[in-house]
Amino acid sequence: MTVTISGPRSIVQNTRAQQDFKVYADLRNASIGEQNVKLQVKDISERLKVTISPETAKVNVQEKVTKKFSVEAEINKSAVADGYEAGTPKVNPAKVSITGAKDTIEQIAYVKANVDSDKAHKEDFTAEATVSAFDSHLNKLDVEISPEKVDVSVPIEKVGKSVPLKINQTGKPSDDITISSITPDSSEVIVMGDADVLAKINEISVDVSVASITADTVREVTIPVPDGAKSVQPQTVEVRIKTAKKSNSDSENRNTDQNESDSNTNDNETPDGNTNGNSDSSTDTKDTSKTFSNLDVFTRGLPDKYTAQMITPANGKVNITLNGPQNTINQISASSVTAIADLSNVKEGEYSTKIQVNNLPSQVTYKLSVSNAEFLIKLKEEEDSRS
């Protein structure tokens, strides 16, 4: 629309600059249905002459109604952890009051409360969700909803089985390369399927080709779905392949050293016929890696009033890759390495703690396939009351 004003110059200029007047349609005496209503202006100087074009506006006046609707909860997939599924959620309150134009209320086909979460849940949870109304084409409708938010209780059930991932090395790397370790970013996967099928699956083997590898690399491999199973999660894993260079001159150096030793026997020979000299310690100080699979994760410090169920890693085991001087690494066995989860500071509910590794020499570093252990902590009294 266009508003034309005329009058004293100073008032016109001030009104034009401020534009603090309002154009409105008075609907107090309007009837239901479509009609033309005269446009009016207010909050403007009486010394001005005002012309509005067009002079009227077509409006559709509808009856304002309020109606109750049942709320349907929708659970975002990100709110549920892999290997788990959401059961039938409960909404509180189950119904909401929606107010709007009668025609709009009649278009309502769905009333939904979308449950989103920053956390992937492995146990029952309750979340607050905003309610929205949609038509049959899922277009959001402009209505008033009371209450605007509801509480949604979501039951969570485990639907898969966690099994360890076994890596099989295939192929040969370049002639001057040896494979030090092959470590997947996840030591276990979740298999989906019927209970009788899952009972027969204890591990999943994955072939990792090292053909033509010339340096450390990371490869993505697909997890095969076992016969009879429905799916696996995750579907792929990243495998970190660590390499070491072969020394082509080792044998030549040994021969050269022996010849030099023979030619200098008189210089180094002791009265008893033995020779003096320093042995080559490069092999002892050279860094190398070693991987131990399926180490048990032990717990310590759990207060007597609690029970703890380990959720991650699901099988209670981790893989560990050690790195350090070769002579030190060679002396370490799997039985001498201990992985521990400290539960001395737990609280009821889900609890996560860093997995610690004991009994390693100070010059040895390590990397775990799972760095944190997750537990479900419950009071013993609750366990007793349910038994």
C-alpha cells in the first residue's frame, strides 16, 4: 500500500523520517468470512492530511478454536547407540491443546515431539521435546500449542552382539619394508540378527592387504556380514598399518666388521687369547612395535555399595600396541601387561574412565584400541530389590 501525507513542511519531514504511525484495519465488528475492511491510520499528527491507497484490504475472518491432540514422539537416530534400539516411547502429557483458526486446525494431520540428543544412549532415558503441528504434507502450521514442550521417556534395548574383530594380513609389502603392526580403530563390532544366529558368531575376520605398501598408512576396510546375520555396525573400520625399513647392508656390515676384526687381531688380543671390543648396540636401541590382542580390562576401587556392568569394550578386552627400544619390547609378554579401569570415584548411572596400563618400562609408550571404559553403575540395594 501507499500512504501519502501533506501539510506543514516541518511536520511532513519529521513524520517521513520517523515513520512512527500505524496503518490498521478495525475488525471489531467484522463478520465470519471474507470481506473488505477500510484501512485507517493512527499515531499521526492531526495537522496532516493522509491518503491510503488502496483504501481497503480484503481479510478472511475465521472462528478461533481450541482442540486437543495426541502427541507422537519421534526419536532421532543419533540419540540411540549402535547395537541398540528405542522401544515405544511414553509422552507426558500425552495430549496438548492447540489453538488457531478453524480452517488451520482442520488441516492438522500430525502432532509430533522430536527427541534429539547429543548423547547416544545405551539405557532408558527421558528428554524434553518441543511439540509441533503439521499438515498431511508435513508443512509446519502456525498455531498455538499448550504446553509447548513435553517429557518423552524412551526405553532402550540391545539388539546386537559385540564380537572381537580379527585382522588377517594378506599380500606382501615392498621388499625393503616389514610390517610392525596392524591396528583397527575399533577392536570389536556389533552384529545384528536373530538370537540363534548370533549365538554361533564369536568373532569376525577381516582381510587387510599390505601389498605394495612402502610406508605407514591407514586403510578403510569393509566389515563382512556373517552368514545368517542381518547387518554389522560399524560397516567399515580404519586400519592403521605401521611399517619399518629393512636394512640391506646388515650382512655386508657384519662381513666387513669380521674382516677388520681378523686383520686387527694382534692389536686387540689379550694374553689369554680373547679379543676386546665393543659390540654393536644399534639393534638394542632401535625402536620397534609389538601388539597384544584381547587383553582383559580389570577394575579396581569399586565401592561396596555399587555394582558395575562394563558396556565398552563390550567383551571386556582391548588391544594394545607398544612402542620402544627393541631389546626392551622383546622382553615384554602379554601376561606382564595389565589394563585397569579405576572405579573409585563412580556415581550411579553411566560412568566413563580412562583405561590405565601398568607394569610398562618408562621408555615404552602404548596405544589402546579403546582408550576409555564405560560402565553402568547401579546401587546394590536396587539390584537386591529386583531379584
